[in-house]
Amino acid sequence: MLPATEARSRFLSMVKDAGESFSRYVITHRGKPEAVMMGFDEFEGWLETLEITQSPSWKRALALAKREDRAGRRIRYEDAVGKKPKS
């Protein structure tokens, strides 16, 4: 977390960091979080994810997956994609 006064003095370097290295900054005002600075590419990714999760087909698929999980019908990652997950 970063006070707004400090963010103001570091603004250009923060913009560069956010755009190049996916840095995020939580900016506070009077000790309370008020804003977040992040790179535009990351922001667009967040928006796209939000849009996907609001689609009716995604919500149906998630509900089905939850029902199958509760019923004990699961498959291992390796069986689904044919390889082990990266650690």
C-alpha cells in the first residue's frame, strides 16, 4: 500500500513498472485503500475474465462441475489433459 502523496511523486516510475512488469499498486488516502494502479494489458485481462464469468454458458458449466464434484464424479488432471500439472 502506498499513500497518495508518495504515489504522486513516483507516478511515472509506477506507470512504467505496471506496464512492463505487471506490478500493482494499492494507493491509500488517509490510510484507507482507495485506488489500484496496474498495467493496461493486465486490466484488459481482468475485464475479459469478468466478462467470461458472467456468460450464461460459463455459469451453467460451473454449476454442472459443482454437481459432479459433489457426486464424486471427478477425473484427475493427468487424465483430462494427458500430462502432469507444472509445479
